[in-house]
Amino acid sequence: MNSVEKANSLNIYVIITIAVIVGIVGVFFRFLDEIFGHGFIFTSVSNIILVIGILISLKGVFTILKS
């Protein structure tokens, strides 16, 4: 398997897609503040979810760059 085939592997794109979905969940979680009114709690949890999404996406990107 050459480097182009490794970089275009389906597993990498699944990881990046999951990271995007986690990031979107983090963004929408932030809007729960307007419904329930507990700004600090939802903002903090939202930031944690967004950081997890960023770390997952960086894992996928660095896997592509490494191959």
C-alpha cells in the first residue's frame, strides 16, 4: 500500500467525520444556555466537547500527513 492509498483510507475520513459531528454537537450544546439559562455550565461543557472534537480531527489530519 503506497502513501497515497494510506492517505485516502476510509478509516481516516470516518475519524474526521466523527470529529466534525462532535464539534457540531459542542456548538449546539452552547445554545442550550438560551433555553435553560445556566450559562457557565453549558459554556464549559460545550468547550470541553469542542476540544475533544478538535483533538479527534487533529488525529485524523496528522494521520494523513504521516502517511
